[in-house]
Amino acid sequence: MQKLPSHLEFMVPETYRYFSHSTLRQQKYAQLYSTINVGKQPLKLQQLSETRWLAIAPCLTRVLQQYDELKLHFEMKNDRNHLPLQAVDFGVQFNIELARTSLDSGIVDTVKKYDRDFLMQLLSELQQRLPSNIHHLQTLDALSPETVLGLRKPKLQDLSFLMKYSGDIGKLDEQWQYIGTVSWPMDVLDNEEKFWMTVHDHHDASGEQDFKEVGQFALSMLALPFSNASVERVFFHK
């Protein structure tokens, strides 16, 4: 009986281990897989049993079923997958300053390579320093007055932070839909906190707070640790 190649014995358990301890890695791979396969989710990798060695077959099959996607994911940092130096946008000012010099083409390429590597390292470190709930931060734009009262207002069910709401979803959804039917004061439309405080305190003809739930929900989301102040600390402080 032929022995399984050692590199496969290493690849199968290590591939599972790489993703099993990191939700962020799983999310990044799922995003890549979904992009390639038009919205589909990747197959879940199986853990190799240390005692049942024959069970490697289904584990290996699961890797092979998405081998191209996994290979691309792990090769993203490979230099051959990056844009050629001549296609990288270093900015107008960089190109102007470079045109003023009389540097040899070899030196120019070296400078560009260092610049590109610096930008990639900067991006990598920024990604590491961003809060793990960055996906919630990205959807907070939905709470801006411009979005809530405009044509780009998303459905309530599309808000990633909706899961944090523990009240009456039906009432919240109704208020979310009808918030655009009120003529809100112009002086609060450029400030999210003032806007939602006004929404929260709004009373209908019978004296009831008709947007109390949606106002309270929005204010509580804006007060969470992934607010603008938190993001500023991430970018501007060590």
C-alpha cells in the first residue's frame, strides 16, 4: 500500500488549524470565496482525527473541493500577485517630484518598490489595529441623517448591529420606515447625536413619543466603543 505524501499529511491538518482559531481569517476567506463563486459560502473544513487515520479521505476531499480558492487566499501576499510597479498609483505629488529628478531608472524602480512595500506594511498594521467589530462600524453610516432620510436608506434587517436590539422588532421596523415622513429641523441634520435625540423626543398629535424606540436604539449604537472617537484612537495613537 502506497504511503500518503508527507506534504499532504501536513497540509490537511494545518489548513484546518489555520482557520479554526481565527474568526477574522474565516471571514476574509469567506469573502474571497463568495466573490469568486457569486455569493456562495465556502465548505467547512474538517478536522483530521489523530486516531482514525483513515478519516483523512473526507478531510482531503474537502480541501480539494476548494483548492483553487484556498491557494489564492494563501498566495495573496505573494509578490507575483501584486500589481507591477508601473501600474501602482503612488499619487500625483510623488510622480511630480520623481519627474523633477534625473535618477537612473534602476534607482527609480528601487524607490517605487520601497514605497509600495511601505504602503503594504502600513495597510497590514492598520488592519491589525482596527477593532474586531469593524463590520458594525462600516454600517453605522446607515444612521447618518443623510442616509436615513435619503434614497440610500437600507432595510432595517440589513443592519449588522440589529442583533444587538432586544426590544420589539416590529415596532422598531415601523418607526424606521416612517421616519422619513416627518419634516425634521434643519439645524440637527448635520449632527447624528442631535438628530437622533430629536427623533427620540418627537411627539405625535396625541402626545406620544412616536419614534422613541428607533431613537433610543440609534443613540445606543452611536455610544458603543466602535464610535468615531474609538476609530480616531486606532489611527492616530500607538
